[in-house]
Amino acid sequence: MAQRVLITAGAAGIGREFAHAFAANGARVFVCDIDERALARIGEEIPGLITRRCDLSLRSEIERMVPEAVAALGGLDVLINNGGIAGMTLPVEQYPPDDWDKVIAVNLTAMFDVTRLAIPHLKQSPAASIINMSSIAGRYGFPNRSPYAASKWGVIGFTKTLAMELGAWGIRANAIAPGAVAGERIERVFAGRAQLSGRSLEEVRAEAMAQQSIKGTIDPRDIAQLAVFLASDAAKSISGQVIPIDNDRQRA
Ligand SMILES: NC(=O)c1ccc[n+]([C@@H]2O[C@H](COP(=O)([O-])OP(=O)(O)OC[C@H]3O[C@@H](n4cnc5c(N)ncnc54)[C@H](O)[C@@H]3O)[C@@H](O)[C@H]2O)c1
């Protein structure tokens, strides 16, 4: 039977690559996102893809979205909690509390809500797994990005707890921790760092690369292939793990 896959915030970026990779692997895929235009675009790219608008910062929208996803897919085997926002680049003492709340809401609370609603359905699956997006920011401190780092460390605690709670039902839970992924987001991160420190974009980029064994950004398609593997039978003994895919970055 085709895998039934729910991907949050999957209309663009890494989530879009998840949708392409799972669909190419024969899965039935449901993608939610806040951006209706991006949803329309990806709907045209992937035949049979099911899309729906959902703002992950609103519990009421998540509570409507998850049952709809399960009904549309006819059950659920794979949950990919991909949704996550970067927040602002500011030190803690200047960080606006409202922005802190928003980052925690999308990166952590939405993951809790989507997952708690998905679990009863995952328990019905013959081979269920949950994949949560953490980050290099969930392995090290991240100056000037405090809610992002706190949320991504939180994702790891949540994932390890899920793995322990759900292993008895054969449900696996793992986290992926990417480093700098090629795309618009990392350019915004570098620009934010440059602005705050008064350094040039080139200096900021060079400093980031100096911390990596392999010099370069990560192809988001490689992250998608890692997720396909983690959700597959070949990974049936892997649970409760954090898998970095970060060009061997040693510090942040
Ligand atoms: N890009 C990176 O360098 C990087 C590195 C490590 C971890 N990550 C993590 O990977 C995940 C995906 O990152 P990305 O860079 O592809 O993201 P992105 O910034 O490209 O956004 C992906 C999607 O999220 C949607 N979105 C934003 N706010 C939303 C909301 N409130 N509700 C629903 N959808 C919303 C956007 O519309 C977009 O389609 C995130 O959890 C991120 O923290 C990214």
C-alpha cells in the first residue's frame, strides 16, 4: 500500500522537496501551508498532491487540518513536522516578546498539536513514523536567535519523548538537524548577521564556511532523501535519533 504522508508547511523550501521526494516514491501526499499561492504552485507540480491552507500558529486551524488530512489520505503512515520560522536576529535583551511567542508557537507548539492529533491515526498504521525538523540550532547555542535555538532544542526533547512513548505501537520518531541549506532562508540569515555585526556579507559567509568540514550549503533534495529513508522499512530500527545533515559543522 502507498505510504500516506502529511507534511506541514510543505509548499516551499525543504517541505516542497519532501513532497516531491515522497510523491516520486509512490506515496500519497498531503501538504498544508499558510501560503495559498505556493500551495497552488506545488499542486500543479505534483499530480495527485492534496493541499490545504493552514496557519500553524493557530491551534484552531490545526485542529481542523489534521482530521481533514487523515480523511483525504485514508489514514496516516508518515508525519513530517516541517513547519518552522526563523524569527528575528537580535540579542535576548532586545528580542520582542511577541516575536518570541510566534516562533515558539510555529516551531514547537504546532508540532505538539499536529502530533497529538495524528497519533491515534498513526497507531492504526502498519509502519508509522514521525520526522521532526530540528536544526544545527538544536545542537549548539545560536547567538541572536534565541527563540529559534530554544525551539529547535525543544524539538529534540519532544522527538526523543515521542519515540519512548510510541515505540510500543511500532511508531518511530526521529529528528533531522540540517545546517545551512541552499535557498533564500540562509541568505536572509547571513544578511541579518551582517547587519547586526556591521560586517560584510562575504565575511559572514566565510566565517560560516570556516566552521564546516565540507565547504558549501546543503542541497534540500538530500534532506528529502534522508526523510524518505527514515520513513522506510530500511530504517525500521532507527528511532529517537537526531540526524544532522550539516556538512560536518562543528560549532555555531
Ligand atoms: N533552510 C535552512 O537553512 C534550515 C536549516 C535547518 C533547519 N531548517 C528547518 O527546516 C524547516 C523548513 O525550513 P525552510 O527553510 O524550508 O522554510 P521556508 O522559510 O522556506 O518556509 C517553508 C514554508 O513554511 C511556510 N510557513 C511559514 N509560516 C507558516 C505558518 N505559520 N503556517 C504554515 N506554514 C507556514 C511558508 O509559507 C513556506 O511555504 C523549518 O523547520 C526550519 O527551521 C531550515
